[in-house]
Amino acid sequence: MLSAVVRFVVSALALMFVAWITPGVAVAGFWGALLASLVIAGLGWVAQALLGRGASPASRGITGFIAAAVVIFLTGALFPGWLSVTWWGAALAAFVIALVDAIVPTELR
């Protein structure tokens, strides 16, 4: 349970960092980033279930990158009060989050 909390807090902080350095991405504070991280995780799980393991950002392939960008963009479209993002912002956010994930792995064990 604690690892799940840590994962979402790290994801929220990464999302806030992305919003700070990336044009086209804005979050509504820490709680907005945390809620957006929960939605991104849920939509990512659905994408992985529908498209297979290759759609996972953890696979680090182009399919995973595109899936992550689409999930981030959909989260912004579904919950504009928490996350505001453009297509380019979603692509940059997916790239930066992949870099952060490579440095600070947050996958549940």
C-alpha cells in the first residue's frame, strides 16, 4: 500500500515538474497533479489491457511513448480543471515523465 502511495506522489511531483518546464502543460497545484496522476494511471492500465504490454511506457518503445502521450492528452481533455495540456505538451510530458521514470522507478513490485 505504501509503495502505491509513493508511486502516485512521485508521479504527481513529476507531473508538476513537467508542467513547470514544458510549454503546453499546466496543473492545478499538487492535488490536481495527484488526481491527474491517478487518472493517467487508470487510463494507462486500460490502454495496456487493450493494446498489450507494448503499449506500456515501461517498454520504452515508440508505441509506449505514443500511448503515454495520448493518455496524458485524454486526461487533460476529461479533467481540464486538474490538467491543461496541448498535443505537443502531452508529447513533451510523456518524454520527460519517461526520463524521470528511468531515474526514479515507480513501478509496483
